[in-house]
Amino acid sequence: MTGEELREVMRRFPSPVAVVTAAVEGERFGLTVGSLVSLSLTPPLVGISIGKDSSSHEPIRRAGGWAVSLLTGSQADVAQHFARSGIPPVALWVGVDVRDGPRGPLLDEALGWLECRTVSEHEAGDHTIFVGEVESIELGVNAEGLVYKGGTFHPA
Ligand SMILES: Cc1cc2nc3c(=O)[nH]c(=O)nc-3n(C[C@H](O)[C@H](O)[C@H](O)COP(=O)(O)O)c2cc1C
């Protein structure tokens, strides 16, 4: 059983798409994730799984917290942008409409936003699972969300 086989079956399973951001010493980081999961309501906890190879992995760890923008069905271009590899952190934000939040930049026109403080980190093979206590939420537009299935983005 290989990782490629797991990837193949998971391609059939739609995952909701969000952008996770963090800020360390004034530098901003961000990446597209399909791994956001709601874990607990009391206390309010969510989880993300971040690849150890990702350039955002160490910044998210060092920041001690992160922000999440939940994408709408019309933000596939934003999801694609934040999934691209090798973009220098400064260039990542050119032409992207955001406002700064306490844990990281918040993308305009999202379904909603979460601000999270990391409460635990768990080794998971080539990823680290970050569990975050949700410090605040904000509701955005009430629209369709964005899902990733079969290698492409779809409104749902
Ligand atoms: C739909 C989708 C979901 C993704 N989900 C995750 C995820 O949950 N965790 C992760 O580490 N990378 C995920 N990625 C990949 C990252 O977005 C991508 O590796 C990262 O932006 C590359 O940036 P880097 O070159 O700066 O490391 C996902 C990509 C896509 C297209």
C-alpha cells in the first residue's frame, strides 16, 4: 500500500478548501489546505495537517497560531494561487485582497474566518497536525463553498 494509492482514492472524495495564513516578525505566509477539520466544540478546536516540506510549516509552528479563510465557490483562483510552490513570501501577497488579523492575513470575500492559537502539534508521517483553539470567528458572505475533487475545484 503506497501513498500514491491513498492519494488516488482520496481524489474521489471531495474536500472543502481554505487558506491558512500566519505572520512571523512581520512576514506573512499562506497556503491552500484541504485538511481543515472541526474537532471539538467545547473547547472550540480545529485541526490542520501541514506538510513538513511546506515553506509555511516552520512559520506556522513559530507563530504559535494561524488564521483560516474559508473559501467560496468563486475563489478557485485564490485557492490555485496559494497552492503554487516556490513563491517567495513577499510575492505571494501581490494582487491579493486581504486585511491583517491578529493571527495572520484574512482573505477578502470568504465565507468566514477563524483565528486560532496552536494548543498541540502531532507528528503524522510527513505532515504535522496542528490543533488550534479558535479564539474568534467572523462570518463572511453566505454563498457556496469551494471543494476539491478529482484534481479540480468545484462550487458546492
Ligand atoms: C486542494 C488542495 C489542498 C491542499 N491541502 C493541503 C494541506 O492540507 N496541507 C498541506 O500541507 N498542503 C496542502 N496543499 C498543498 C499546498 O497548498 C502547497 O504544497 C503549498 O502551497 C506549496 O507551497 P510551498 O512551495 O511554499 O511549500 C493542498 C493543495 C491543494 C491544491
